[in-house]
Amino acid sequence: MRNVTSAFWWTLAAALFAGCSANSQVPQASTIPAQRTQAHESVAGAAANVTPQGTPVPLPPIEPRPPGWLSPQVQKGQYEPLLYAVDKTDSEVLIYEESSTSPRQIGMITSGVSNPWGLYVDKNGTLYVANQTGSVTVYPAGSLYPSATYTQNLDRPLYPIADQYGDLFVGNAGTSGTVVEYLAGSTSTYRVLQTPGTEVDGMDFDQQGNLYVAYRNGFTGGSVEEFAPGSTQGQILGMTIRQPQGLIVDAEGNIVVSLSAEKAVVLFRPGAQYRAGGVRLPAGSG
């Protein structure tokens, strides 16, 4: 692990709605823009887009479902940023316009996707998909097909994250509660970070390059462990969290954690073991 700048993003929607079941068929295109990601399952309404001239763009036909597609109306740079979501039931990564209030699905990735969970997009637009069947697949910006697959020491991986150098960190949830680190350009394990938990449920870097790892022990116990750059020995921060499901560290060092047990998103100030606030999620959230 090296000193990195945090991949900062702020959202309270860390536990999302049930996945989509119907998608559309359109001939494949070779490139798409890739900017931001949203993990877990999501439902997004389909709405017809309009061209700059005001002409409605028809939605593509629904059946049959192809192995992967991208709307031919989408030109590189036309829709930025994009929203990525997973449908774990159908093993798909769905691509939506993010800027629209009623986002339209404009693409889908299925190649290399198997019971997906967490997604991450790095500074170059590369998409990382954690597949619970035991792999992380990597998609360069604009690609519908993986350029690399990571499997070594992975046991039901849930969350991937890459630092600014391209080193990849993957949290396991099989029973090991480990974070596996791979150096940029290599699919071989570099080292393994051990948490006190049985599974890892969210990771992020702060501005100083410290890695924060949310972990859980069954359905009741859990906390956050901080790993300094280059260290395999972490510091448990002491807060008690039940069933964490995603973690973010903002530019001020605040830690935001989504809790499945409470269907809430809670905030901890830097150095604090007690919550500074929180927001309840809508009914039906995971």
C-alpha cells in the first residue's frame, strides 16, 4: 500500500433496491465513457431521452436479452458521468445515464460477471466488479469485456477498491475477513491484511492514504479497522456497528457507514467512537 489520495465521493445510498429483471437489445458498440459507480442492486426507471433537436430517441426492444450491449445512440462523451449498478440475480452490470432524474438504461455488461456485488471505478474510468463466486473482473473504460481477472486468495469477495497507483484491494466475506492486495499489473497476491471479523463489508482511503475497512462478525458485532500506508497491522477504531454494508471516508476524515441491520447510514467524526448523526433508508433497502 502506498500513500494515496482518497477517491472521495459522498452518497447516502449505500444500500440499494432490488435488481432489474428486464433489459434491452441493441447492437454492441466498442466504447463508452465511465466515470462513477454505485454498488449493489438498483432499480432505475426507463425513460425516453431526447436529442438536442428535441426528437425522441426510441427505447431499444426488450427481448431477447443479449450477452452485452450499448445503445447506438450513445456517443463517447455524450452522457457523463454514468451510473453503474449490479443485478446479482441475473449476473449483470447495468449502465445508466446518471444526470437524468429518471435515468434510462443505455447498456449492460455480462461477460465475466457472476453473482456480482461491489463495484469500483478508478481515476482512469476502469471498472472493477467483485463477483461473489470468487473473482474480480476488470473492464477498461469503454469495454464490455474484462481485460483481467483476479482469483488468488479470494473467498466470496464483496468490495474492490484501487489506489491512485493502480494497486487493487479486495475484501473477502467467505469467513476469512481479509483484504487481499495486488500490485498494479499483477494478478498474484502481494499481501493479505487480516481483520478481526469474518467478512469485510466496505473500504475507502482517506486523504493521507490510510485504508479504512468495515468488518463484521455475524449479525451483531462489527467495527472499522484503519491500516496505515504500507502496514499489515491495523488499528481498530472502536465504534460498534451492526452489519456494515459499505463505507466512505470524506475529505474531512468523517467516516460514513451503511448498516443493513438498522437500514440506516451513520456518520462518525474523526477519532470518535460514537455516532454524530445518521439517516434512515427507505423501506425495502438492503
